[in-house]
Amino acid sequence: MVTLKGKHIYLRALEPEDLDFIYAIENDESIWEVSSTQTPYSRFLIQQYLDNAHKDIYEVKQLRLVISNYSNIALGMIDLFDFDFKNSRAGVGILIKETSERQKGIGNEALALLIEYCKAHLNLHQLYCNISQSNQASLNLFAKHGFQTIGLKKDWNYVDGSYKNEYLLQRIN
């Protein structure tokens, strides 16, 4: 069963050539709210991360995949984090880099592929995500894939001078 290839995109492992792409994402202050980033990352640190990206999810408790189209253009990233083998769960994060590429179904296809991969290869019982109350596009995307809102974390993130609420969503397979 092929789980990482879709109709328009595929998910792939990180490559050394992804340094500039990851550097641009990690240092784009307009998306720091989504990734809970507060400081920029150096090329050196990202290179070290890439040098260790081959390590197994069971060892590092995370998996970061590039969302690529069939012209081999990197469009975004999708992550599993807080991988918990004992309890068979992981967190999910997704980002489409360019605003102009959002709302085109890329995230929808990537999330569907990741969910199938988690079932087929990792045997995960549940996935969860944290989404800002104001991020309606992401809330809709995850709801479309069976994630249910199970909680609201009030005043959870301090962004641009005010506190924002964040939802916790969960999908049980």
C-alpha cells in the first residue's frame, strides 16, 4: 500500500537541499504564531537538524515531511510531534509556505496522506492538534478529516499584544 503519494502531491523525507526552504519557513515571522516560534533559527542549527533528520521517529519522537508537488517543488511541511509509542498517539502540524498556495486542497491532500500513513505504518490510535480559535481555515481542514474539538485553552498564546484562545482537537482512529 502506497500511503505517501496522492493525486497532486506527495510527502517525502527531508533532504539536504531543503536547507533554504526550511530556513525561510522557520524565519518567517508571519507564521511564528502557528509554530510557537519566538526567535529566528540560524542556517547552522537547521543544517544540524537536517543532519539528524534520518533518525527514527521512535528515537526522536517526531517526523517532519515535506509536502511536494510532482514537479518536485516543496510547498510546505507536515509534522508528527510528541510521538508517544506507548499510548499510540502523536500531534500533527501542517503549514503551506506560500499564502497563494493555501486554500487549494494541498493541505487537505497532505493531511489525508499523513492520516493513512499513521494508520498503515505507525498503528496510531489517535492524532491531535492545537489550532488558534481565529484560524478558521485550519479548524475546517481538521474537522473535515474527523478531528473533533475537545477543549478550549483560554488566553493560551500571547500574540501581538493580546492573548488568543486555542482549541485542542483530537481524532481517534
